[in-house]
Amino acid sequence: MKVQVVGLSHQNASIAVRERLAFSSEQTCAALERLRQQFPEVEVVLLSTCNRVEVYTATEGDSVPTRFELAEFLARFHGLESSGLAEHLYQRTDEAAIRHLFTVASSLDSMVVGETQILSQVKQAYQLATERECTGPLTHAAFQAALKAARRVAGETAVHQRRVSIPSVAVADFAQQIFERFDDKNTLVIGAGETAEETLRYLQDQGAQDVTVINRHVERAEELARRWRGRAAPWERLPEALAQADLVISTTGAEEPIVTLDRFRTIEASRYQRPLFVLDLAVPRDFDPAIGDRPGVYLYSIDDLRQACERNRGARDRELPAAMRIVDQETRRFMADLHHRATGPVIQRLRKGWEKPKEEELSRLFHKLPDLDERARDEIRQSFDRLVAKLMHPPLESLRDEARHGIPNALLEALTKLFKLKD
């Protein structure tokens, strides 16, 4: 049996590398289909978020795709050069892979520790792989156990008790410094991706009602606005929307600023010096930094959130040991179950192999002693059972002892050869 994760995250790769390897939902479906065709004997789950791209693989056998094979797959799928890509990918196997999955699902490996979005993303990745028939017994067990570990961390520690995702920190730690209330404010969201949607969720938790969504593709803006009881506007109306806004959340993927200083000056007079709060969560930035120097404008970029995130991380550090103990406990429990799963078939075949000669000898003995009554036969059967159990005890005890510390491949192979269990 083999369990593995190969991938990259904000811990070891820049956003420039991550965004080139990121998968949309549609791309994830296509990638899963290709992975199933290329590695038909392997269970696969593909997790892709703004902060990580990870391929989880598992097999009942001994071979899973190598880091280099998966690097080649990722590069080919995205039309990139594969040379050097493997250097950006980490690889963890068996217990280390399971601990990593549990840590990710529990939001202990997130950019903002304790954010809640990652758990739903792990669920979605697992469900999507299941729908595409890419999962199996090992991935089912691993991801169900990961969800259990995450629930324990959330319920038994204070890791999740404060707002901790990037959008929630932006709203709670920054926007609330400017506005005491949001129900009377005009909120403009520029962009319609995951960050924009999560920001809307937090804004509405704080009472925001008047929400406008603008995106280059108006259909996506309409879809997002409909889900969050807002209204959509076409991209061409961005200057008008900026003139009316009190609070702006910008999350586009534009390569250059969508609001330059000159463009902002054209609508500045129509704002009548009303305060404007802008959270520019885009990378690269959507707003020219010079706009922040204009009267009444409070402009914050994602870098400005780092200090708040670090404060939250400091508070989380006190909870991390307890959270990691839970992850370690659940990892050990899962690995014990996995080791039992690995040794179980060998134990069953060993018992079956000894059962056959036992029954043959009993049959031969009873044939030679036809006058034995049933009581005597039962006593003889019990003696044979005790003898077989005593003879089997040492190898089985050794197997169980080894399994407590890991999958005992060498011992399994030795027992299989010694007792010819492959047959």
C-alpha cells in the first residue's frame, strides 16, 4: 500500500509559480480524467486553491506516480516547460503524506492559520474526484479521516474562533476602523472570483445590503450578485460605480492597474469629499498606490494585511501545539488502521493455509479411529486448534509488533515466501 502527496504551496512557491499551475473547476475535471487514463490503477484527488496545488495518490500496490511524472503531467496540462518544475514540488509519502493532508484540512498550513475556507475546498476536491470515479478505499478513508481531524481541531481548540481569512481580516481589522456600520454604505466589489465571494460573505455578516458587483464578464458578475442579493453592472460603468461607492473591494486578475491616478481624478469631484475605503486584494494591484494619497481615500493593499495576519498568527501560536497534538493523534490512528489493513490479508491467508492441513489430519485420524464418540472427537479438535494457535502465535505477534511502527513490508514478504501465501 502506498499513499503520497506531490505539490506546491505558498510555503515553497511564489504566486507567479502557483498561478501558472492552478486549476479551475473545469480544468480539475479534465485533469482527473487524464490522470485516471494515465495511471488507471491509482486513486487520485487533485486539490487546487489560490495557495496550493496538490495531487494526492494512493494504491493498494507498491507504486504511485513519481514526483517527476506528476511534474511532467502538470507542465503538459498547462502547456509549460517541464524542466525544473519538479524542483518546486514537494513529495511526502505514507505517514508524512497523511499528516500533511490532516494539517491542510485543519487549516494549520494555511497562509492565515485557522481560516475556514480550506476545509470546504478539501471537501470539494474529494467530492469532485469521487464523482469522476478517481477515488477508492484508501482515498475514501484518508479524506474522511482528514475531515474528522479538522472537526476536532475546530471543536477542541480556539484556532478558528477569530476571523482569520484574508477577506475577513480585511473587513474586521481594516474596514471597521473606518466605518462603524455597513448597512447604510454603498459597497462595490470588482471581480467575481473566490476572494470576491468570500469578502461578500463577511460584508453581509457585518450588515452590508447595498452591493454592486462589476466584472469584465458580466455573466459572472450577475451570477455572483444573484447569490449574494446584490446587483451587477457592466464593466463600462466602473467610473460611475466608483463615484457612488463608500467601500470598494477589488480582486481582479488584471496585469496592470484598472484604476490609475488620472482615472480616479476624473470622478473625484463627483464624490463630494465623501470618505472612500478601498481594499485592493489583487496581485498585481488594481489601484494605483498614489490614489491612497488623495484626500478622504483609505487605500490598503494585500501587503498591508500582513501585519494583521501576523497578529492573528501570534494568537494562534498558543493554540497550535494542542491542534498539532490532535493531528498527530488522528494520524497515528489512521496509520494503525492502514497497517492493520495491510497485514490483514496475510494473516487471513496464513490462518487459511494452516487450517487445511489441520482438517486433513483430523479427517485421517478420525478415519483410523471410527469408534471415537462425539465427545472424544470434540476434545481432539480442540487440542488441534490450540496447537495451531500456539504455532501461529509467534509469527502473528511479530507481525503485529512491526505493524505498530509502520507497514512491515520486509516481514510481510518474508512470511509470504516462507509459507507460500501468494498461492
